[in-house]
Amino acid sequence: MKCERCGREYPSRYYFRTKTICTECFKKMNPEEQRASMQPRGIYAMTTTAFTIDGYEIVKSLGVIRGLTVRSRSIFGTIGAGLQTIIGGNITLFTELCETTRSEAYELLVTHAEEIGANGVIGIRYDATEVTAGVTEVLCYGTAVVVKPLQA
């Protein structure tokens, strides 16, 4: 992944404060820039685990959509996580893997919503299943909707 401000390449989203800005660049921004960079844009501002979006009316339901990804641990990640397990505390190698996997499933969900003409997604949920030892499927699903602002 590449930071949009400094252009530096990072191995994962773990090093990012926002979707496109690394933690180092975020620290250098003034408070106004930080607030602006944290605001979701486009369809991302219209995704929720709730079944309504405050201030908006659902005009059309486009049906269930999903984002699905399947991941496995590498042998090095498994060994490293095993060592972290001995020490105790947060197992950062697994935390990073889980965050990356859920983020990827969410991105696929949003992409599918945009492809069918939705401008929002409600009722977002995650589900995970171990397909086989060390291989996990993560599903992100919700209902794609078209919304419009409520009249004042």
C-alpha cells in the first residue's frame, strides 16, 4: 500500500491512520486536515450496521450484497504468532491479518454496491468460517440501497 501524501510503500493497512494516509504523515497534519481526512467520502459515508441512515430516506432496496475473501497464514506468520503467544498479550501478526482480511471483505462489499447503482449499504455484518486448518473465509454482507436526503 502506498501513502497518498509521502508516496512511501507499506506492507499493509496496519501502518495507516486513514484509508490512504500513513500514521507518520497524519501526525504532521494540522488538526483541521486531520479531521477532514477522517471523514468518509462517497458511498463510504452511507454505510452502516443500522437498518436506516439518519437524515435519509430509503428510495429503493437493491438486495443483499457481499464481499468475500479467503486468507491463510504463512508459515512465518504462524511461527511468529506462536512466539507471541508464549510471551502473551496482543498477537499483532494475527491482529494485522484479521484487520486486513475484514478490510478487504468490506472493500469488496462497497465495490459490489457501487456496481449495481447503490449509494448506501445498510445492515452491514461480518461472518467468518474456518474452511480448513489455517484458512479462514471472511464474509461482509448487507443490503444495497438507494437513499435520498429527507425534506426539511
